Amino acid sequence: MSSEPHVLIVEDEPAQREMLAYNVGAEGYRVSTAANGEEAILMIAEDEPDVVILDWMMPNLSGIEVCRRVKSRPETREISIIMLSARSEDVDRVRGLETGADDYVVKPYSVNELLARVRSQLRRTRPALAGQTLVFEDIQLDAETHRVTRAGEQLKLGPTEFRLLSTFIEKPGRVWSREQLLDRVWGRDIYVDTRTVDVHVGRLRKALTAYGGGDPVRTVRGAGYALG
């Protein structure tokens, strides 16, 4: 995959925020940081992360409230949230998880343990990056060997078409805008015209239907594309 996993760190304590950003970035992930809950909500809407490391205790908008808002919106509810808190009581852990957090880490924590938790969440939300085999109907994508088959026939996909299919097959049914596909498949630092997305989706469709079978890629007028 060309676009590395995106991790957003939401922490109001500057030293903690910088330490986390350094260590998460050293893992090869793209890192964004927010100093408060309001900033985090705006950043999530503009540039959807794969994982959010979210501090519970922040002024104004707490981590719990940020988590509740993110998980209540259909567009963002699939984002993994790891809650950080000095609250170690079971009742607090339960509250964090019931609000929608996917994991809960008590301060003080081991950075290595936190990074292991991030990797665990990415295996769930970005299985193609973890080298897993993904299946949708009669299509099978082996992320490790970069092989794609449909009904047993091996398909010929270029690198960009493979990344497109990886994105689609990780979240079947999800509608991806052209801008979101550019970020995920080409990367945010590369300027590519949105019409390029249409060209590569066309190539992907041609490859997927090369041996017969219907076109599984759906065009959603005014919104983008989805698998299934």
C-alpha cells in the first residue's frame, strides 16, 4: 500500500503529545496531533485517521465526548479509538469502552505496549496492510503475495489497481469519495487530479470482469465508489 496508516494523537499535554508523535512516527505511520477535543473533531472530519490515540482528561471537550461524537456518526464510527486515562477503576474502563472506545490504556503506560495496541487495531481496520487474505464474494486478494483471483482465475492488476481493490475490499459497501481514494491510494503528499481516480477505477473494473462475472464496483452519483 502506498499510503501508510494514519494515526491521530489527541493530548493536551505538549510533552506527552510530542513523545507519542515521535514514537508513533518511528513505526512508519503518518502522524497528526491535536491539542484539544475541538481541534480533534475538526481534524477527523478533514483527514480521517485509521486510529485515534485519545486522552480522556482534556479541558472543554473531554476525550469521552470526542469518542461519543466520533462513534455516533456513520462516516467515522469505524475509526479505532484507543483511550488513554489515569483512571484505573473498572467503572471508568467500562464507561470508556461503553462510549465506543476500542481499547483503554491506563497511565502511566509502556510506549511499547501502546504501540502494540495500535498495531492490533490496525490489523482489524487495515487488514491488507497486515498481509492478510481478504475475500469479497468470489474475489480473493492475498495482500502478502499481491495475487488477486476471481472464481479461481488469477487476475492481472497494476499496482494502483491493486491498492484500490485493497481499499475497497477492506470495507465492502463503504462509499469512498475520489478525494478519500486519492489520500488512501496515492498518498496526501502527491498531487493527482481526481479524474485519475476514474481512470484507475475503470481499469480495475476491466481487470475484475476479464473472465466474466458482473462488475462489483458501484458508482454512487455525486459521492464516489463502493465495492458491492
